[in-house]
Amino acid sequence: MTEPAPRSRRKRMTGKERREQLLTIGRTLFAERGLDGTSVEEIAAAAGVSKPVVYEHFGGKEGLYAVVVDREFEKLLGLVTEALNSAIHYRSKLEKAALALLEYIEEHPDGFRILVRDSHGGTGTGSYASLLSEIAGEVEHLMAQELDRHDYDDKFAPMYAQMLVGMVALTGQWWLDARRPKREEVAAHVVNLAWNGLSGLEPRPSLDPKQRRKERERMEKRAEREAAKAAKAEEKAQAKAEKAQRRQRRSGDAGPEVAGTAPAGVVGAEELPEIAAEPVAETVTEIVPR
């Protein structure tokens, strides 16, 4: 008779491992349902533990939620801050920061949903607003340097920083669900508007400087061709106008004066010597006695 094989015992988690497990499960549930929509029972059931284990590690779902938010906050802030400080040129700083946010959204969608779920960037309260405020503080310093470099008033740096951060942040929230186009393309378009403004938008923005240079050269050649075409059209129109003027003058000169006979009452040039030969002196002596 064959003895039954002993059941394999599941490895018991350490306290640290259990804590990380609960954080992972909590992040997923909070992203789906929010804090109010998630219960301790659900967290414990998903982890395969009893409710007291959750209370033991975090004191309840609020404590677990606070740790999850704090971790995501620091993770995203670190990524964006590193991006801002890793580039030298200001456009590159903006590109890297926008791309860092989009990369975080793509790789940690649950974390981003938790950050934006219960707070809005414009309310001034909540974790996401605090995060944006921290990032705006970093951008404010950069904006002040850029404004000062152009001899502009740097007192507006805080306002411009809020504009830039708000634009990127709201675009990120939209892209969280849209996911099209790709993150590099989204970042390129965001920077296109932020850097060039509406009046100077690039038709095909790119994060690659070489690609931008090629596109700029292509646009310059196109502008040159259009200018040459316009100049040629103007020359053609001018030549046509001059031709029409000459035709009009010729048609005006074909009147009776061109036929060879002068109108009545007009003295011809051949008659002038006979008039000059008349005895003018005799006529004068008749009037004035000698």
C-alpha cells in the first residue's frame, strides 16, 4: 500500500513580505473602487488573511491607503524632478518631465488613478494637488531663470509654472484612458504647444532634435518654393498688365490725327517760313511816324 505524499506547506510570509502584499492588493482595490468603496474584509480576503492582520500592519484601510498614496506621490515626484534636473536645455527639461509623467501613467496606472481619484489639481487640497504644487515649485525656479535670461519680469514665474504643470497634468489624466497616440508623440505635442505657442506650432513635432531640424529645413525649403512661385506669379501678372497698357495706347493713337491730314484751323510746319517773311517793319512805320 502506497503512502500518500505529504502535502507541501505554503511558505509563511515574513512581516515585510505580508506588508508588501497588502500594499499591492490595496493599491489595486483602491484604484478600482476608491477608499470609500473598499472594505477591510475585501482586502483581507484578497490577501488570504484575516481582518486582524490588516489592522496589525496598518491600523485599518485608512492607514493602508495613506501609505499607498505616499508611495505613489514620492515615486512620481522623484521621476519628474529627476527629469527636470537631468537636462541642460530648457526645452529638453520640459520634454523629459512630460515624458516622465506619461511613463509613470503607462507603467503605474493604478497608482495614478489613486492620486487623481479623490482630488482635483485645481482644488488646492488633496494628494494630487500637493503633488502638482511640489512639481510647480521645481518648474518655478526654472521659469524664473528663463524669464530673467530674456530680460522679462521673473515675478510671473509662479504663474507660468502653474500653467505648464497644469497643462501637462491634465493631458496626463486624459491620456490615462485614451492611451492614443503613443506617449512620445503626446509629449512632443504638449511641448510643441508649451514651447512654441499657437502662433508657432510645428506641424510635425518630435522629441528628437535631429528630426526637428530636418522638419525645420523641410519647411524652410517649402517656404522658399512658395515665395519663388509667388514672385513668378507676380512677374507674370505685371507683364500682362504692361502688355494691356501698350495695347490700349496703340488703339488710342489710331484716330484721325494719324491719317496724314491735319484738322482745319491747324497750321502745318511747312507754312511757318512764309508767315515769317511778311514785311512787318513797313506795317510798324505806318503806325509810328518817323
